[in-house]
Amino acid sequence: MNAIITVVGTDQVGIIAAVSAFLAERNINIEDITQTILSGNFVMMMMVDLSACSKPLETVKEELAKKGEAMNVSISIMHEKVFSAMHRI
């Protein structure tokens, strides 16, 4: 199962490292990643594979939100199909 993770917030050292470590600890593989800095704001999108993760998507979603709060960034995750449906023209 693939999902999209978005991370948005003020740029700071260690965002990519912290999110990557969080995912690795849960056997979530990063399949694709893009990130940029826009006027001092950090913006990252990741396509991840949750097939080896033992936790349900809702649990990962809650844990990522808490991780984001601790880092003062917004982190969200949604199933790839939901993301694709939302962004269809």
C-alpha cells in the first residue's frame, strides 16, 4: 500500500533526518521524495510504501501528527488513491 506524506513548516536542521528515521523504525520505505525551501518554509512530499509496516494507517497518521507537533511542522499522510482523487482535474 502506498501513501503520500507531506511536511510543511519553517525550515530547520534535521527535518528530513527525523521523518526518515521515524519511517525506518516502522518499516515504511520511502519510494520517492521531493523537497524545497519556499521563502524560508520547508515543503516536502514523499511517496511511501506501507506494505511492511505492522501498524494501521490511522495509527501512523496519529504518530506522524505528534512527531510534527514536536518538531513545529505539519506532517500529514493519506492513502495514494485518496491523494490522487483529490488532485484530479
